[in-house]
Amino acid sequence: MLKIIGVLFVIWICWSFVKAKIRLSKSELNMEIGAETRHIAINELGVPQSYYNEILINREKWQYIRDYAACLKNNGNDIEAFFLKPDIRDININECSWARLLAIGIADLYKEEKPYLDLSEKLMAGVKVNKTRSNTLKHKESTEEFIDIENMEQSSQVKCSENSEEFENTENISIYKGIRLEDAEVDILAIVRNNNVVYFNDEAEHLFILDRDGDEKLDGRVVNFVFSGQEDSDVVEIFVAFDDSDSYTMFTLQSGMMDRLNYVTQAIFKYFSEANIQNVFSPIERYSTQYVYTFKVYRKNDMYFMTNNGQTQAYLIDKSGIMRDDIDGIKDIFWNEITTSPNFDDDIPF
């Protein structure tokens, strides 16, 4: 009997590894093309990085670029002369890689839009100046009221408030189902923007299993994708769930972890662009990305309790708010002040 169990375990490990390799091969190819396209467009063709990032999250523009590159690839230098701009007519298109064709399309679109971009930038600069002046005057006129609001926000974070009005006035995104990124094969459990919960996945029962204590535990691990705005200090946190085999390959075997995380980042931008969801990422903002990993997740009473392996960092998220860092307080709230917390010793340490 033990031999059979051992054989099945080896088969499962091999299958998980093969599955991960297949996924990684696709991911690595896309990452290579993406890296080459970025390098050519920015370093060789003079496309600003901010414009390149905008292309990635704009569905219509990215589709135009793909069609542009496909047209060049399918027709080569035989394409009608009016389509080819003077600066690329001398290029042997038949010898260009797919990444170079994409970069050429991005550069061509940038040159077409540059006059409008310059004008838009000037207008936005004027708007920011006026907004700053207005906020300064408003702050001077109501200092005491501002302090009261600050205290209210701090209190709501500590209590993981049941009243969403205690948080900043940030509208929830209009999604009433679970978010599954099919290309990346991951699920989004929650989205937090500037410490306000704007999305909570309450249709994730299929992602959880019952542990030996009868508690609902995520069959995998969560990574917090933190996107920080460079202009307005906007912070978007997206809590992404990876299944158990994926988590084992990435975080235990350390196989292709960063490539996989970068690929999921692209899938996130692609999803929100195609779904035309406006209340998560700003179309004019530039974001830097940080990965905070990994977290076990428990589900109870429409709340997610997330903690790292050493229980030194934790989140408690429900539809109305997020509580973080206060490990003991979070555990007391989630487990209803029961002292018998779940046993983590059976997990493989990351």
C-alpha cells in the first residue's frame, strides 16, 4: 500500500513539473518577445517608456499594433508604398522578427499621436497646478475637519470596519463574479486601492479545501501584486491566487518564479484593459511593480485571512475594508478569539 502511495506521489510530482514546464515555455516565449519589443521600441526607436506602458494596457491600441505588425509580416516589402513610412521603407521587413515588427508599429503610432500627447501633457500640468492650489486652500479652511477624517480612517483600518462609508469615497468596481485570468491560469481574490477594498471575490468556494481542522483553506498560495503610481502616489494591491502545483513549482522548487510573476502582471493589465474597468488603474499613470509573497489564505464568514509562513505579516480582508500587520488582532477577529489557531507545521517552508 505504501509503495502504491509512493508511486502516486512521484507521478503527481512529475505531472506538476511537466505542467509547470509547459506553462513556463509559453510564458517564457511571451516574455522574450515582450522584452525584445520593449528594448527595440524604447532604446532604438525612441518611444518613451510611459507611452509603451500605455500601449500594453490599452486594448484598442494594442490590437492596432498587432494588426499593423501582422500586415507587415504577411505582405513584407510588397505592401502598398503609401502604407510604409519613409523611415521604414528601406528596412527588409521579411527579415524582421515579430518583436521588431511590433516595435515598429508602436513607434509609428507614437509619431502619429505625439502632437496630441504634447498638448494633453500641457493641459494636465495646468489641471494639477489648479488642483494643488484648491487643495491647499481647502486644507487651510478646515484643518480640524481634516484631522477628524484622518482619525476616522485610522480607526476603521484597525477595526476592519463593517461600514464602508468610514473609508475614503472610492467606488467599487462593477464586477459581481469571480475574476479568473484565463491566460495566466490564476484567480484574483481581492483588489485594494489606496487602502480601500474595491473588489472582493465572494465566489471563490472552488479554490478552497477543508483542512484537518475543518477550516476552509486555499489550495495554493497568494501573492500580493503591488502597483505604485509614480505621479500621484496611487497604490493598487491585487491579491492573486496560484493553485497548489503552481505554488510548489514557483516557490518551493524556485522554477521560473520571476518570469511567471511578470507574465501574470501583463495578464492583469490586459484583463482590466479588455474589460474596460476604469476604477483600478489610471490610464495616464505610470506604475512600478512589487511582489509580496507568499501567503496562506483561510476563508470564513465572507472574510479572507492571509498570513505568511512565519506569521510575521498578515491581512484580513472583507468587502468593507482591510486590516494589516496587527497579527494578533487579526487572528482574534478571524478566529473569534479562539486560542486554537490552525497548525502550520505540516506545510513545506518557503
